[in-house]
Amino acid sequence: TRYWNEVSMRLANAGLDPNQVQVIWLKQVIADQSGPKFPQNAQKLEECLLLIVERLKQEFVNLRIIYVSSRTYGGWVAQAPGGNGTSREPGDYESAFAYKWLIEKWEETMGADDPWIAWGPYLWADGDNPRGDGFTWNLQDVLPDHLHPSAATGRGKIALLLSGFFKTSPTSKGWYLKNP
């Protein structure tokens, strides 16, 4: 309930009505997930994502596209002050499988009036080891918890990935680059 109240408040603060929402970017996790790792944790996340998508359909009746992104890098958590020395990797990397399975399952079952679910920007990189496009996550990119993006650089990196995606994707650049 708290989550949906926050969504409603942010829409109202922006002067928007839920009926105006046509596109959503979804990035969700299960916090502090413990127990068996792969594939059980990814399957649990997939189940939760399906429930979220069903709720999004109810809340936003004109929703047409849901872009999804998985987690950022969680390997720095092991070095966090006061942490237990346990890395969130490879679990944060593996969470992307939940989104993959969500997309596949949705494509098999979606109805004519259902929103389309598609990949958004890919946020994960193996810490400071550059991925193919050179993107990295560095320790200064996260808060002192060594997990969540910092205001100084981490959030900016996500904003650049998100903006770059929407500017270039054939499914978004038409409306994203359109002048209001």
C-alpha cells in the first residue's frame, strides 16, 4: 500500500492523472533475499513482477509499454562499513533472468489490450571491470551502504543510460524526443 500511495502522490505532484500514464519503467527487487540462490530467487522475483504488472494494468488503464531493467552491481556490499562481508553477487546479476522470464511468459499470454513488456536499459556491470560498451560501476557510484546509487555519480549514470535508451530505441525515440 505504501508503494502505491507514493506512486499516486508523485503523479499528483506532477499534475498528472493515472489515466495519462502510457509508459512505465520498472526496476524492482526483493530486498534482503536469502535462502537458495539461482534459480529460486530469480523465480520468486519473476512471480512478484507478474503481480506488479497485473496491478499496473489495474492502476493505469491506458498503459501501453512497460520497460524493465534489472539491478545494478551488488558486489561492493561485501566492503560496506558494518556489513557482514557478503557480496550480493552473483544474485544481482542473476536477477536479470527474472525479467527475461517475465518478458517470455508475458509474450505467451498477453491479450490484445495488455501492455507490451520490453527490455529497457541494462544497468548491471561487473563493478569496475568494463563491459563491452565500457560502462562500469565504481565504489564512488554507490552510497555508504555500497549498494544503492549515489547522488553524486551513481544516479547520473542511471539517468544517462535511461535517457540514452529512450533516445535511441525504435519503440521510444518518437515520443521521447518529441517536443511538448
